[in-house]
Amino acid sequence: MTDLYLMILQHFLLHSAQSAAGSWIQGRVGTILRLGKLALDGLVSSCYVFSTQDLKQAQVAEEDISTGFLSTSKNISSQSGKHYEFLHITVQCFFASLFIVINDNIDHFIIAALFCSGTKKSALASVRTCPEPCFLSTSRQESRVQTLLQKAERPNLQITASFVAGLLSQRHRSALLESCQPAKLARKHDYVKKYLSKGMLKHFKSIPPPLKGEKKSMHAMPEFVWLIKCIYEMQNSDLAKDAMAKLEVEHLKLTYCNIGPAECTALAFVLRHLKKPVGLQLDCNSVGDAGIEQLLPCLEKCHAIYLRNNNISDEGICRLLEKGIHCPSFQKIALFNNNLTNECTKHFAKLLKQKQNFLSLRLGNNHITEEGAEQLAEGLRESSSLQYLGLWGNKIGDKGAEALARALQSSRTLVWLSLVDNNIGSVGAHALAGLIQGSVSLEELWLRGNKLSTEEVEELTQIDRRLTF
């Protein structure tokens, strides 16, 4: 994210009306600092529309406005004078981060305020007490404005912190060195590493011990995802390795955490350094096909991956399976309620043929028909390890049910099979009844919600009590 916004900054500054000597940052450092102070002032007081008085206090000049990062606000009446706002809230956050990184007078407690939730927060608010373009970090200023920072919106401060982490990464060091003191820049870099490491450790220490007989798991919160993104922005592999060395869980749960492709990129960067494979649960997010592509580098560190409700299509899953076949630890996948069709089933069949340690396949509530069931059966016939197969909520019909029944006749490992809501009639149900009668391992076969009469259900139940309707 930082890379993209630096490119935008460079483009705007190089194409603004006034050119300056030196590098593109050094030549316009005054503009960057003035807009940065305005941005940070706004963030700590949750102000996103600025009056001419606000601009004057931050010493923002007409040449700064002409760079194009500020636009006239159309939501404020013209009777109250001109008002300005940054092009987007993320642009405001980016300029605030530039001010924190480039300004040599910024002290370490500002970094702490950004990265340590609930500690030293009042530091940021002291920006509004300093009318000069410099920033003086005195204890008197810090104590005067404790109340202001409480109004700051934490999500925007987190975006700012992510940008700070990115700007302090090694890849951007040379571009910034001409505009600030190297020693102070290095100290800020070390402080960010320190606070990110502490933040991760705090999360790990909060993991409760597992209940008897259960695996140790961690239900990650949005703050954890943000820390992961900051580590990725820094592109610091040592920091990622150190963080994952302290994570001792078997299951990492990240449901309902607004995980999209960008977050998947950050997760893969960090999770690939896990000491042992984990079950990665990403249900009910926005991973999509693009996110699947980004997760591939850490797939070898997942013994299971759960991607229910993620708007994933055949294309994304086929890429995942191509990688998964070659990952020894990868044994389980759940893809309930995505956009999968028959096209993906031949790839699952290949996986089942080649991975003779694969345990669980759940493809419920997708768009798989009898054709897909027949293709999947080709792999099931050769699998000597699969224990759980979930295909509920598809449309495999009688022919698909018969194909599955034939393929699973020789299975000595399958213990659970769900074909709920699949348009299966009497022919398919009787084929499945024959399967469970001859099975030495199958414990449950779910057939609720199919095209069977009450009499047929009663008849099938009498054949074998393991049939569940």
C-alpha cells in the first residue's frame, strides 16, 4: 500500500506547477510537512474538512494546495467560506504518516501512541498545540491535550501506522534520507519494530489454554490483522519470523475479519514463517480469487484451510489445488457457499488421486451437478484416506448419487458423507443405502431434503439406521 501512495505522491509533485531543485521529496519537503501537519491535526481531532483558518494554522500555502491533494469541499455552504478536504481519508492518513517519519522533531512517544493501543495516546494530540511547522515533543504539550486524542478514530490511526511502517522499511530508506537525519530515521524504524513485536506478543499471551481434548486455537481480532499488515508493510522477514516463533496454536481463526486480497498478501508474508502447520480459518470474509492467489506462499504451512462464504470461483480454487497437491501437510478444505461449478471437480479428483493423506473435502452449497459428481467419483475411487465428504446443497441428482456410491464402495476410511438437498430421488437413495450397508467405516450418511416421499424415507431408514433424514 505504501509503495502505491508514494508513486501517487511522486506523480502529483512532479506534475505540480512549481518545480524545485533536488530529489522529488527533498525539493518539496516543505509542502509535505505542511500538508502532513494539517492531516495529522485533523486525524487526532476527527476533522476531515478544513477551513481557511485551519490551513493558515498549519501554514499551508497556495502552492501547497496547487499540488492537487486538497480539493474544495462541496458539502459545506459557501456562506461559511472556502473549506478543503483531502482527496480521500487514506490520502490524509498518508500525509500524516509522512509528517511523523520526515519531521526530525517527532519523538518516540508518537510512535508508541500509534502502535500501542491504549498507551501514551495523548502524545498524538499535541500536534494541535504547536502552531509552528516544527513539532516539539515536550511533556507540557503532551499533558495539555489528553482529551483530544480520545476523539481520534482508531481505524484511521491504524491506517496511518501502516503507512509509517511502510515508509520506515528498508526499501524506502534512501528516498527519505535526503529529507531527514539518518540516525533519527533509524531510531524510528527500531521503535516500530519494537512496538509491533510487543503487540504480537500481547495477542499471543491472551490465548486461553485449550479445553481438555481440544486443540489449542486462537480467534484473531481485527487488531491482530492490522499488526500483520504493518509487519508486511515493513517487509521485515526477521520480524515476521520472530513473531511466528512465539505463536503456538494448531488452529488460527480469522472469521469475519474483513480479510480481502491485501490482507491475504500480508498473512502469507507472515504465516509462511510458522514453525508448524496450522488450520487456517478464513470463513465469511472477502478473499475471492485474487486473495487465493496471494495465500499460496503460505499454503504449505496449512494442514487445513476453511474458506466458506468468500466469493471464490473455479479459477481461484484450481490455482490453490495446483499448489496444494505438492504441500505434504495440506489435508483439509472447506468451501461452503462459494461460486464453484463442475469445472473444479476434475481438479479435486486429481488431488484425491495424488494426495493419499487427504482427509476432508467440503463443497456444500455450490453449483455442482451430476456431471461434477461423476468427475469427483474418479478421484474418490482411488482415495485411500478421505474421511469426510460434504456435498450438501448442490444438484447431483440420482446419476450423481449412483456415481458416488459406486466410487466409494471400496473405501475403508470414509466415516461421514452429506448429500442433503441434492435432488436425489429413490434410485439414487437406494444406491447410497447399498453403499452404507456394505461399508465398514461409514458412520453417518445424511440425505435430508431430497426428493423422497415419507414412505421411501421410512423404508430406507429400516434398511440402515446410519442413514439420516
